[in-house]
Amino acid sequence: MERLIAMPVPGRCRRSWCGFVLGLLWLLGGVAHAATALNGAWREARPGDTPQVVLDEYHAGLLRSFDPSLLQRFPGSDRGSWVVLAPQPPWDDAGRMLTIYPPTLGAVTVYEQGIPRMLALDDFGATIHGHGRLAWQVPAGTAASAAILLRFEPSSLLSAPVRFQLQSPFEYARQDAQWLAFASACFAVMLAMVLMAVCFALMLRDVTYAWYAGYILCYALIQGIQTGFLFHPMEWQWLAGATLLAGSAAVALSVAFASLFMMRFCELPRYAPLLRVPIVALAVGMILLVLMRCSRLSLLVEVAQVLLNPLLMIGAVLLLVVACVAAARRSRQAWFFLAGWTPLLLLTALTSAQVGGALPQLDWLNDASLAGGAFEAVVLSIGLADRALRLRHDRDIVRVLADHDALTNVFNRRAWTERASALLSGGPPRPIALLFLDLDHFKLLNDRQGHNAGDRALVAVAKALNAELRPADLLGRYGGEEFVALLDGTPAVQAMHVATRLCRRVHRLEIAVGDDPLLLTISIGVALRREGDDVESLVDRADQAMYDAKLGGRNRVSLHAGSKLPPDGPHLHVVEKRER
């Protein structure tokens, strides 16, 4: 972001390791065909300079030489800088294109046979426009050996290092198409992640996705301005006069959104509660700087310009440290944040070093920032997906705990009633049987052996009932020693057989009530669904049938008197003797 830094727009925005690979591949593809060799020389502009004076000094060897194929920074001054490029043999008089990469946010004047012509990202005239770079077509008839004179105009923006290439129109068009495909793919990934996040923010009503969308959108805006993508090919002419303001606002807001996103994404209230305060302060401070910058009051604008760079540097380190602390305290999402954030800080350091003259051969670092935005968007989206799955898993666990009896692990009364109501009200009419089960002599068991023995007996009975019933049957604990089971698609005779098996299964557990030979058994009442039945009415009839079984001697099954049964089918099943 150094090109957006100098005056009101600070700091290179965050980058990503993925950008190294993608940028390098693009670079290798772009230099597959050698460009025309160039010699270069430059000096700062002085009062009274004319193009001819500069060219005469160049031929006299009075200008500083440099290698145009490597990144070179021309220091900003009140009058700008002169640059002379001399094509080297073998010369070719065919059409040629001069490109300046990366494109400067300031203007560059090129002299066509002494006539000045302005090159700028926000130029929308009917000229050849480079994508991701400034481009100028050498006029036909110009000698292949003729020197090319440029002037980098004065600018309040920090001058970024650039390199020059002189290419054939075919090679220029090929590289231009490569860059357009590369940049379009990166912006498409970022915008797709933004749209996804906005949709989830609205559907889930989770502001975490909104902060993420704001952060990635601001980053895309920064890269769109820095690379010129918003000017060409997007043709956003309305942005031409507001580049400085939009760039500075996007940089500050990206940090603010990143701070708010990180606070919720990394769960700082849980893993680093004390560090929430500086993170919130950073976000608020960045928003205030944007308001100050947009106020158009000279004093506030100057204060915002002075504070923005230091706050960006402090904020970048703060976010890194806080994410490391949260990760060390086992915040799973903090690792996703670090995976996208840490490489960007390293890349920012490399690009900052480039401004100081280091690493002139790594010109692909500029496009690495664009690929880095797409990479970071994908990494954080994966982190959001992982977070959503984890929250859903936690919610499912909580729901299971809320729906199941803590002792027996079958449905509790509320959950069983909800599911039974849904089963009774849904689907076509079909036979449904309800079994009401009550343990015999359970109070006596508690009195003689204690409540721990009673709890163990309830657990054993629940496991036995679950093993005997089908997975689709609804089994729940209705009260202290009372259980209910809803059998879907089960006629009367089959329901009686199922209930009888349950009685026998419990009896075979041989749970002694006391020192005497009395065993824990179960009495079951069976009721069949009638037209207009709800859960309450069905349970009432099954409860009445269960009391009939109790009165009949316990350890048996009783069908409610009003339920229809074949003439040869008994309404009472005696299971076994209640004693050994």
C-alpha cells in the first residue's frame, strides 16, 4: 500500500503467502519472451528544465544511471524527476509498447517528439490503457534507437519503485490478457466471499460475517485503486477525483473491520478478555480517523494524516499479538486468523523494504498483494465455516442434553411430548399405540436399598427397554419411575406382544427389591389412537390401563377397555410370577 500511503493514505495493506506463488507464476509467464533491452538514467527536476536540456545532459553522461528492468524508486520532490530510457541493439523498427509497472498513482509525462503526453491511471481518454500498469505506444516512425524521455510529475503520494519494459504489441497484449485474467479471478474470489458472508449475516443474524464482509470489501477496494482495476477495465470515472479520500478511508476501515471481526471470530471475550479493550479502541480510533479525513476541515485532515501511519503499524502488531495469545489459549479460530494475517505482515515488510531500495528484482510482490487478498478471503471463509460447524455441533450437544433425561438418557417428558405430538399430527391415518409403563415396588426398593440402588435400577430398565424397542419407537421417562413408549404403525395385537416382551425383559433383569425374593417388575397399560386423539388423551387412557394391570396383580400388560381387539385377543396378559 505504499503508493496509497504518503499523503493521507498509509501503510501497505496486508498480503499473503499464496501471492508469492501466484505472482511468481504470472511473472514467469510474462517474461517468457524477452523485451527490448534498455539503459536508463534519471535526475530530479530543476527550475528552467526543458526536454532538450535533459537530453543534452543525458548524452553528456551527467544523469544517474539505473537498470530499467529492476525496480527503481525516484524520490519525490516539488518538481518531479526526469527519466531517460535508451533502447539497446539490436534495434527493431516494428511497433513497440512502453510499460511502467506497477502503475504509479501520480502522473507520468512522456514526450512524443517534444510534445508532452500525460499517462495516469485515472485517464479515461481515447488512448491505449494498460491493465495493472501504465502503457504508451511508441509513435510510428520513431527511430528504434531514439531515447525516450519521461517526467514523473510532482505528487503528494509516496513514490513507489517501478520498472520499465519495451515490448512488441503482441507481447504486450499477451501479458495484458494474463494480468486481466489473474486480477479478475482474484477480485471474483474476494467478492464471492463477501456475498457469501452477507447472506450468512442476514440468515444467521451473526454480525461476525458482516465484519468479515466489510474487511474483505475494503481490501478489494484498496487493491482495485492501487492496481488501477477500478479505472481500467471497470471504468469507474466517478472515482477519479476521490482516489485519495477513498483509498485512505478504505485502509482505515479495513483495519477497523478486521479488529471487530477478529474480536468475535477468535472469541476474545472467552480466550483473551483483557485484550478486548485495545482491540475495540483500535477499531473506534480507525473509524474516527475516517470521519476526520472526510470532514474537509484542514486541521482535522492534517491530524488524521499524522496519526494514520502510526496507528496502522501499532494495529498490525496488536492484532498479531492478540491472535497469538488467543491461539495459545486454544482458540481454534485464532489459528485460521494467523494463517491469513502473519504472512501478510511479512509481505508488508518486504514491500516496505523495496521502497527503500532493497529487493529490486522481486517486482512480483506487487501482484502478490492481489493474490493475497483472495487467499486470505478463502482462508477466513474456511475458518468461518469451521466456526459455524463447531457452533452447530455445540448446539446439537446442548439440545441433546436438554432433550434427554440426565439419568436414563431417554427422552425427558417435554421432548417426548413434542415428538409424540408431531408424530400424531403428521402423515396419513395409521395405527399408533401408546405404552404407559410403571415399575412395580420401586418405592420399596428405594426405601430398602437407598436412592443410588434405585437410580441404578432405572438405568438398567431404560437400557432394557431401548434394546427391545425399534429405533423409530419413541421412548421417554414420564415421571419418577414411569416410562412411555409410542409405537408408530403398530396395531393392537402387535402392541400387546411388544408390551409383553418388555415385561419379560425387565423381569429377567432380576433386580432384587430387598432381602426377600421379590423382584423389580413392570406394569404396562396400552392404548390405541382414536380419531381426534392428542398426546394428553392417549396418555390418560394408557395410564388407566396401567392401573388396571396394577390392580390385576402387577407384572402384566393391560389394554384399555375402549380399544378394539380381535375377539380372540385377550385384554390382559399375565407375564410371569412376581416371585422366584
